[in-house]
Amino acid sequence: MSTTSIYPPFRLKERNEGQIQVLMKSKAVRVIFNSEVTRIEPDQVILKEQSGAVHTLPNDFVFIFAGGELPAEFLNRIGVKLRTEDVKV
């Protein structure tokens, strides 16, 4: 299993927080708190911590969780390609 980074906006539901804690302890994910995505490129994401530290992380996919309703029209307008069916890994 590869290491994955997640960047929560920090309003986690209790159940999700528990699951993330388990994944962090097992080193299945690396969580970088207090950070923001500054750039998304075809094969990497750049984020910056509040401390000023910058991380360049390789990636294959970017998932956007922006509220309860997917802003599909906006994302399409800015050139983001959406795939709404399940992705088999």
C-alpha cells in the first residue's frame, strides 16, 4: 500500500476522524494539517503549510470535496475534467 496525503479542511465527523487516526497510526496515510493546495499540476500537487514549509507531492488523481454539492458547471468552465463513475484501483 502506498502512502497517501490528505488535507482536511478540519470539520471531520467523529467516525471519519477515528478512521483517519487508525490510518495515520498504521502509516497508510500521511496527514499534513494546517496546509493549503497552492498549485495542481498534471503529475504533482504543491501545498504550503501555515509555517511556510512547501511540499511537492506526486499524484495521479486529485479529489475535490468542496461542500455538499459538486460544483460541476464551475469545474467544467475552468477546464477540470470530471469522472463521476466509480474508479477501479
